[in-house]
Amino acid sequence: MKATTVLFVCEDNAGLSLMAEACLNATAPEGMRAFSAGPKPQREMRRGLKAVLCEAGLEASGLEPKSWDFFALPHAPVPDVLVFMTQAARRFRPPQWPSAPRELRWSLEEPDLHSHTQFRLCKALREVKHAVHSALKKGDFGLAPALPQVLLAAS
């Protein structure tokens, strides 16, 4: 059975999409995997994000901003589902894949990180967890599994 690949996209792939990747990979049913990318990736994830993810019990190692062009390379995983995290991310045309992924359009807001960075990142992570949980529950990613207890407890 082929794994269902979900690609979360935000413009800079430095915050929300990395959060979603970590959340889904921590709770994904067997046969589902998550990645994240962006059309204009930053060099590093948002300051403080790694600590927020770790405090929430989510794996942060291996998370780094990357271009969605990476997923158009011949041996890269081809997304089955493309999740645009923000309205801003929708302005960009995605790469061409052998088969067009199903698109989900979320309207999350990038946190304003000019002050209260830790608080705002935690709030954004709660919103991302809720969005991922809801999408899993509704079967938006292509599978309608029984939800893992870890995700239910984190809600």
C-alpha cells in the first residue's frame, strides 16, 4: 500500500507549515506521512519555534525550511494532498507533479512575532493542532482513521 503524502505549505516554510508537519507526523495513522515546504523558504525556522515544539512533546529534529521545488525532483515524495496554510501561500503556483494533488485551503494567520514571541508561537501551535485534528477527523487527508490517543489528549 502506498503511503499518503501530505505537503503543508506556507510562504516561507519557517513557522506554521513546520508546526503542521510535526503535528501530523506525531499523530498520523499508519500509511500517512507529512512534509512541509514553501515557495520562498527562509534559511531557518522561526526563532523560538523549536523550543515550543519540544515543550509540546513534538519532534523538531529534521525540521527545516525548504523549497517546494524539492518535491518536484525525480526521487522526492509526490504529495497526494497539498495544504495551503495561509491565504498568502495561495498566490504562488505550485510545481508540476506527475499527478495533481488534492488541494486544501486553510486560512490560518502567521503569528505576529514582534513581541510576546513564545506566547504567540504557542497560540499558533494550538491552532495548527486543532486544524490537523479536524482534518484527520473529517478524512480530509484521504484516510478517515480512528484518531490516535496522543492527538485526542493534546486537543
